[in-house]
Amino acid sequence: MSRFFSQKYAGLVPYTPGEQPKERKYIKLNTNESPFPPSAAALKMASEALTTLQLYSDPECRQLVQAAADYYRVGKDEILFTNGSDEILDFAFMAFCDESTPAVFPDITYGFYSVFAELHHVPYEQLPLREDFTIRVEDYLDVQKTVFLANPNAQTGVALSRDEIERIVKSNPKHVVVVDEAYVDFGAESCVPLIHQYDNLLVTQTFSKSRSLAGARLGFGIGSAALIRDLNTIKYSTNPYNVNSLTMAAGIGALQDDGYRAKNCAAVMKTRAETAAALRELGFLLTDSSSNFLLARHPGISGKILYQKLRERGILVRHFDTPRLCEYNRITIGSEGQMKALLAAVREILEEDV
Amino acid sequence: MSRFFSQKYAGLVPYTPGEQPKERKYIKLNTNESPFPPSAAALKMASEALTTLQLYSDPECRQLVQAAADYYRVGKDEILFTNGSDEILDFAFMAFCDESTPAVFPDITYGFYSVFAELHHVPYEQLPLREDFTIRVEDYLDVQKTVFLANPNAQTGVALSRDEIERIVKSNPKHVVVVDEAYVDFGAESCVPLIHQYDNLLVTQTFSKSRSLAGARLGFGIGSAALIRDLNTIKYSTNPYNVNSLTMAAGIGALQDDGYRAKNCAAVMKTRAETAAALRELGFLLTDSSSNFLLARHPGISGKILYQKLRERGILVRHFDTPRLCEYNRITIGSEGQMKALLAAVREILEEDV
């Protein structure tokens, strides 16, 4: 910390992204990236946008907004694109929380929520998941706080049904409920269809997972026009040109080629089922994931040691050194080949150690 | 404003970007874009990065940081890349200003400074430029506030010398001085060489102007390792993956092809001199611009009317409806052909009206 750093942020502990080591080539199953390349249509559109890169990107993202509004069947004024979904979440913490409007979210979820809350000096409560890592819906009814729910939940992969989320949204008419659907395309129900019924619902999504565009940084929020207007006030006061032209073009292409997304999601779900079955056979305990990852622990080996031994073998998974998660590892569903390599390594490690 | 919007931001007046009309094709001289396409090397690198877009971008931007550190002769820990230079300015307002550390900047400068100050509840003072739109250096000596200076200055194009800025930096050892060098490549002296002498100096730049990459959104800050660490604390608490892979690659290509940048800057400066001379001949009064734009007024026609009449003729310039600027228009230096069209339109308008 320099002697100039504002006291306001002196105690801030930033978010730690998944490791991106460059010293050797790993099978990367640690940041929930897609094993499939982006759609050819996305790449073609981005490629065409290269020729006009000397011009500013459209701050209103008009063409992309039109394409997404058509796709999600919402109005153009009900959607806002951002530089990854982290940015729309940041904007939501700014717009809909403050010292007198606290936030609430599960104790196990996307680790950035608490960082955003600390950054913006928003008081927050972390409600414990049940022992089996499911969310207790009753905890969020009439909770008098701005609610942040990842659905499916980050780290656990466990999803609530749309009806369950609707109960939460309905019971909190005075507070915004943010449903972070980063992983929704891998088997959960989206709440986008509810936005016309509830003016306190904001749904966020990303092109990073199911649309294979993590490197392009494209996220968005869908909600009532009034909520989107508020978020635009924040956007135009922080970074009006937040989405660059190449990413915008790639996003349009990806939306046009939705069959490709659907096919890839189906493949991930198939591989997930096969990998989960194989891991169970090896004695692992798993949550019921509707995401592109599994959360797994083995009674015979500590989470940290398994993580380290996989790393030594060139396989990266995500290990969280927190009390409730330290016995687990979060394993991204990669290609069939990658999962075979993972299972072979796991077998080897278990034979050695257990 | 929705009923959920935080009171904290209730009075916020967002920044207004230059207009990007789509209804007809304009000669766009309103947002200081480059008339030249990006370097072929930048496009090639971006194009190659398309194939791995399913992977997250490197949050540390290691390759780009290495390339820029070599280019600017600074350490890798003395540079931070952001999603356009608006983002590094936003981070600087967060990190180095707060309710007890006010900001100070000229009354005529980049309009976003006051928006950032309002957003972050930073008290700020706007010191008037002299009548001739030059900055009074003495006003900024030992000023006991965080200083934001665009050099060359936004809107006016007028530059301070490196020595003048050094006086300001030296006289404010307890406060950060941010020198926003968005336009520095068009004839001003960069303060980057001073960062090793002054730990309170942060220089920001952008790839939007001289490197023809406005649509890619790439900006950066250079300063002492301690300042950069603070800014990284903010970055990793807001948007760790703030620079996408395509933009990162384009940035590396642009740095490698520096001869192209130099050639384009020379062309812009030549066209600027010719256009300024022609406008003076038509009776315009101009500031002494070291930027890729001119700020011009004509005693015989109001700034607003000239703006409107140019617009009707398919030429967009930037008009600011503020007391000290309303008689002026800011005119981006475009290609030779665009400037000829501008001059022809201006002649026509003056003959009609004056």
C-alpha cells in the first residue's frame, strides 16, 4: 500500500482469480472454461469488426442489444451489456445496495459478492447452506436485504427451481433480487421469463461459459427498464465504452449460432454425468451439479492433497481453502479426453495414498 | 430512477459520450478518433487470438505488460492496463481521493473528471484556465489535493511542458498528480521519464488515439510500483479480467509496429497545421493545439449554429454547451480529404451567414 492509498480501501482483500500458470502446459479444469472453441459465426463477426477498430465502440451496443432482446424476448431497454458479468454485478452492488440497504447471499457462493460488498462498504450477511450444500429458500423470504443468488450456485453447482426463486423474488418486493445465471445453460431454469412480472428481479448472465467466449469478456443483465436505467446511470458514470467492438461483434455471432451453444451444452452435460458416475464409483461424494463443473470430495484423501497431486500430474482443478470447502475440489467439465486423463490421474493417486 | 436505486447515486449526472448517430453516414470529426486503420501487426495479433477465446484472458496481461515495459523503459510492476483509460482514471479517483483528499483540475478539461469525483463522493475544485485557455501552473503548486491534469489538455489541446508539470509534481509530495496523456503523441512531452524520480506521479495513456484502437478499449497507467499496487487492489476488487484477449493481443501488435504510429502522428500533425492555417485565414480563432483536434471559434457565427450547420451537411464536430466553450467547436483532425470537406462546408456556411 502506498502512502497515498485512500483509507476507504485500506482493508480491502481483492478477489483471487483461478491460477493461470504459464510455466508448463496444464489440463485446465480450474476456471470453468468451455472445452469447445467459440462458434465460427462469433469468430467471423469479430474478425470482420477488426477493420474499423480505429472507431469507438458503440456505447449503447445497439446491434448486440437488438440481437439479445430478440433472443431473450425482452425489450431493448430491459438489457444491458458489460465487460464480463463481474461488471454488471459490480454495478448492481453500487445501484441497489448501500449502508442502509445490506446485501445477503449464501456462505458458499461466488467469492466476488463479498469483495463487491466490502469495496462499496455494503453491510452483508452470508447465510449458511444446508449440510448438503443446498440453499434454504425460507432463509431468503422477506429478508429485507438485496439478495444475490447464483443459480446454479457457484462452487456447488446446485440449482434452485424457477418456482423457488420466484417465491424469493415475490416475498421481497422492496428489494432487488439478483439472480446470477452464469451457469444456467448447463441444466437449470432461467428466471429471464419472470422479469415482466417482477420489477425487483435482475438476471445476470455471461458469454464466458456456454458460449465459449471467456476471453472476450461479455456479460449482461436483464430486468425491468427502470432497473436497467439505474445500471446505465452507473455505467455512464464509470465506463461508457465498456464493451469493445470485437467482443460486441463476437456476441452477435454467438447469439446467431445458438445451435452450436445447445450442442456444446448437451455434450458437457453428458460428460458431466459420465464423470460424476466414474468419480462416485471411485468413492467420491458429489453435489448434484447443474453446472459445467463438479464439486467432489473423497473420504480417503484431503481436498488439498488431491489438488496438489493432480497439479503435479499436470492437471489443474480449483481448491478453496475455506472451512466448508477445503475437503472438496471443483472440477471443470472439460473434453472427454481431458476427463479421461483426470480420472486416470485420480485413480493413480488413490491407489498410492488410500 | 427505480425505487430501488441507492440514494448514494441519486443525483449523479453521467458522462455524455460524443454522439454516434447511425441514421446517416457522417464525416465523424467529433470523438478524436484516428483517420488511419490500426496497424496491420495489431490486427494480425488480434486475429490470431481469436482461436483461444474460450479461455479467460490473462488477468495480469503478462505479455502486454512486458511489451509495454520494454517500450516505455519502466518495470513490469510500474504499469497497469485497463479497459480504456477511463478505467484507470476511475481507479485513480478511487485509490487516491476520498472525502478528506479532494481532487483538483481545470474548469475546462476532460468532462469525466467531475463525473468520477461525483460518483465517488470526492470533493473537487475546478480551477479556471486563463482567458487564452492556458493552465496557470502556479495554481497547482502545493495545492494539497490530488491533481488531475490532461496534457495536452482535453477540449483545448494546449500542452504544458514536462518542466512545468515537474514543478507541479515536485511541489505536491503528499498528493498524487495524475497526468492524463491521452493526446501526448501529437506533439507534447510525456512525463513517463519522471516516474522514477517522483513516487507521487501517475501517467495515464490510451491506445485509442495515436494507435488507432479506440474500438478495442485499451488504456494504462505508469507510476511507482507502490501506486500500481494500489491500483491493482482496486482492479482485483472490481474486474480482474478487465482486458479481453483480443485487445491484449492488438496492443502487443501495436507496440511492435511503432513506426506506423509515428508515421500517422506526423501525418495528423501536418494536417493539423494546414487545417489551422486555413481556418485562421477564414477568420477563426484557435488555441495552440498539440492534440489530434482543433478548438476553434469564429467571431461571425455562434459555435452552436456552426455545429448545427455542419451537421446538416453531414459533418459532425463536438460542441460543448458550457459557458466558456459554447462559442467553440472541437474538430478532430481527420484525413486530408475529410479536412478539405470540412473547410469547404465551413466556407459555404460563412458565405451564407456572415
